[in-house]
Amino acid sequence: MNLEVLILNNEVVANNLSIEINEKRILNNISFRIPSGYVVGVVGSTGSGKSTLLKAVTGLIPYLYKRFKVYGDLKIYGYSPIDALSNGLIAYVPQDPYSFFIGSTAREEASILDIDISSLDIGNIDVDRDLYKLSDGQLYRLLLYIAIVKGSKIIVLDEPTSHIDWWSIEDIFKLIKSFAYENNVTVFIADHRIELLKRFSDYMIYLDDVEDSCVVDEMLDANREDEEIAVLKNIKFSFNDNEILKNVSIAIRRGESIAIVGKNGSGKTTLLKILIGVLKGRGYRYVSKDVRFFMVPTKPRLLGFLEEQFIASLRDF
């Protein structure tokens, strides 16, 4: 049975958060405010407190690791971490991602969790295949969408690259970032690959010595150039049994100018209308939440007329 959870706000907020064990301060006066829909990279040297911070966010500290003492304030969407965890708002993925699962196949996992397997956007994954035989990308896609179907708003990944083949790492980080934007969830990633995290994170939390244990950088502007702000994959569109578009894919990065050419009736306008959301095709469509569209019709002079008609209709209403 699915329970509806009241979302008090959509932020993860830490105010002067400190954590110590056996009178040794591990984290000291950490403060940050992270809105929903972003990727947060957590980096630092060995022993700097990366895993400690993640366990605090997930509520495992101090409620499971009782020797830790926590000072200051940490709120997850308005809840204490343990209440957020109890309400199903948090999904924690340890270094070994296979330990995230209970079942041995995707179908068995869905059955155990009482999830409709058809509700998972897992592409062409064989739901009866042993999880240990899935590729890294398939495994992470599966666990991310299981988390979102379960209602998780915060997903915490602890050192994910330690169990990912090097040739899969970049594709999986792209998947994680697009997943966060598309589903408006917050993803925390602790990892030792600093340059990789800087490329794919919207915020960076740097942990180091206790005297100045936390520096938070917004990476939103730094990552804008390489960011894919709109993606269409394998788009199909038919009208009156006439196939207009078949398996069309396009990725648009911020700042790019894209020309779409083709003969009359080839589907240029149809593709643009699917991109801006006026028409709905079959396939994958992703648009960054900060993108706003403005479409100029074939006869631009109509714009003024249409605007006047629209304003007049508002006055009449």
C-alpha cells in the first residue's frame, strides 16, 4: 500500500551541523541549503567525513550508529533525517550497489516491494535476468527508478565509481544527472573522482580539516556550457497511419545553435513541436527545468496579431 507523505518543503538544509565520536570532531559547523532536482558532489580526503555526512543525511547517524553525537540542525524536506527515512523519502545506495536489492532479478525485486514492474522506466532490461549479469548502466538505471517509484526524494550514492567499470562511469553519471532533473529529486554522491563530480554536480561540498571542514560551491554556472538542456531519443510520430518521424534523436547543449533541415513534409515542424511540448511523440523527451521555449511561426508577422488576440481574450474573460 502506498502512503502519501506530506512534503513540508523541497530542500535539504544543514545549519551548523557537527558530528563527533569519542570526543573527536569529524564534521564541524557545516551549513548548506540544497533545493530539489540537483546533484550534490561530496569530496574530501580519506577520513574527512564524506561517509559520515551521507549517513547523517540518511538518518543512520545517530539512530543506527549511536556512538556518534550530532549537534546543530539537519532537515530533509522539512523532516528530521530519521523521519524522512521512515516516510520513504530517502534511498541509500552503499558502495556495493547489489546490496541495495533484496531480490535476485528485477521482477523478483518488484514483487517483493509490491511494485508494478511495468511502471519502471528501465528500457530493454531483461527483468528475469540475474542482477549480477546486468551491465553497470542497467543496474543503476534499475535502482534509480525503483527508488523513484517507491517515492524517494533524496538518493544517496556512496562511492559509486568503486564498483563501476571505467568505460561506463561517464554514461552512468549522465544518467544520474538527467534522472535528478527529470524527476526533481536530489542526489548526493560521495566519491574520490573530484574532476568527474565537478563536471556533473550542481553543488560541491568539499570536506577537509576540522578547522574549516566544509566549503560549498554552486557549480550551476560552471557546468552550463556542457549541459544537455534538451534531449530527444528514438522519437516516433504518426498521423493518420502516416509515419512522419521514425527513431529521431537529438541532444542540445546550452548555447548551441541547431539547424533542422529537410524537404517539405519531412517532419521538421513536427519535431520542433515535440521538442517544445506542443505535440507528444513516442520515445524519450527530456528538457531542463530552467528552459523556456519561444517558437516563431512560418509567418512571423502573425505574432503581433496573435498576441493582440490573446490579450483581448484575457480582457473579455
